[in-house]
Amino acid sequence: MTINQPFDYYDKLYFDPHSLVGEFHRRRVSAIINEVPFGSSVLDLGCSSGFVSNLLSVKKCSVTGVDIRPECVEYASKNSANKFIVGDLRNLDLNQTFDVVICSDVIEHFTASDRQLVIAVINKHLKSGGRLIMTTPGFLEHLIEPVWQIYRNLKNPGVTFDDAGTHELVSASEIKSSLGQGYTQINSKLTALGMVTTLVFQKI
């Protein structure tokens, strides 16, 4: 499946003050940014256009963003002083560790076996004492998503979006179990109009 979603799609949603979907993304992103300590080194997995990475500049963070779509990485690199890399989250190896790893609305786009590979990549790149911030659609958004996709496809004919393939409901308990005993959960809350689960873990 070839994804041809515009690389600035999320930027336009986020900065549209009249869009309910934009408000959803603003609340989701705000919950993430609030959990990032000032001055952290950050790895943003599945960074898309880089807008989350760029918003972290207010906290003086140094950010490395990774996305599998070269066009997204090219766009992000032109609009930011942060570092952006093309990479597959199932086998990424940057030979570097970070204070914070962000994995926002990404894990649900992998199958159960591939989710384990992504979790291993997260563990490899997060420092001891570091923080994992992960968001994933909750049950309510998972119910609404098929209707939203129909509306979005009618509004954008010919566009294949980055969530058109695998889109599974991933529970907080599955993520916690996959991380294992090397992590302590320090926060769990519903955000983005109650439709997204925001989880924060500290690596022991």
C-alpha cells in the first residue's frame, strides 16, 4: 500500500483553530509536551511532519525524529533545526540513548508481533532513568475511527492515509506487560477529548 497523505497534513490540522479534529490533536500533543522534562534529549518515533518535535523547542529539547516516509523527513528537516532520519521502527539502531522516547499514536499501526519489535527498539534507545511517553487511541476513538475514515476519504478522494492499514486497539496492560519489570508506570490518563490514552513510564 502506497501512502500519499500530504506530509504537512497534521500541521494543518493542529494549527486550524476552527477544526474539531485540530482540537483533538492539540490536546493530544499538549499532554505529551507536558510530560517532557525541560532540556531533555528526545527521540520522537513516527515523527511524521515533525510538528511535535518542533513544539518541544519551547522546552529547549534536542530532538531526533524518525519516520519511515522519506517525504515526511525531508519536509521536517526543511522546517526545523532538529534532526530527522528515515527509519523503520521495527529495526532501528541509532547507537545512541535518549532522556525521553515519544511514541505517539504509532504503536497501534503495528501487528502484535511487530509491536514487540518496536518495544525492543524503544528499550534500546532509552536511558536508565529515562521516560517513555506513549499515546494510543482508547476504546472510544477506536469505535469512532471507521466513521471518521469514511468521512475523511470522501473529503480527500485519491488520498491514502498513514493509518489506512493496521489500526488495532492496544491496551495499557499490553504495553505495560511488553515493557516488563524494567519499567515503572508513572502516569496514565485519557486525553484528547477522552479518546486517547496517554501513558508515561520510567525506565529503572
